[in-house]
Amino acid sequence: MNGPTIVFLTAIIAVAVSIYFLLKTRHLERMARIEHGMAEPIPHKPYKRSHDYLLTIGLFFCGIGLGLAVGFILESMINSDGSPIIPSCILMCSGGALVLARSIHNKKED
């Protein structure tokens, strides 16, 4: 295996382990409350079915695609092989897409 593959697999494993321990801790805390007769914590607002996460994910991937396109265009115009143009364009465009998704979500709530 080469370096990027190991980093990617390590990141996936770290996220999976973090989610597992988060859920396990939440379950153990709830069971301890029940055993000691404590009241259940006030539940959060009922989850309303919303597809806002689909909008966010879609805009995020559109931002990544736009960042790739802009990065390749800039790199071909500048003719510099060692500069971090493409990653910076990807990060800037995907960040802009997330800001746009948040503003759309806020307008929907109003």
C-alpha cells in the first residue's frame, strides 16, 4: 500500500471508532440513569423530516467540482507544476458552497 491509501484507511477507521464510542457512551449513560432512577433528559425537538442535508452535500460536491475545474484552468494558465493551486481552489470553492448551503437553509427557516 502506498502512503495516501494508508492515510485514507486510517481516517475511515478513526471516524468509525469515534462513532462507535459515541454511541456506546450515550447508551451506557442512559442505562446508568435508568438504574439509578433518574429522570430521562429532556428529549431534543422532534426530528422533522428534512432534506437539507442533501442540499448541503450536493452543493459541497458541486463546490469540489468547481474547485477542480478552476484549479486546472489556473494551473494551465500559470504553467506551474509545484504550486498548490488545485487544492486551494478545491478548499475555497467547497467552503463557499457550504456557506451558500447554510444561507439557503437560514432563508428556508425564516
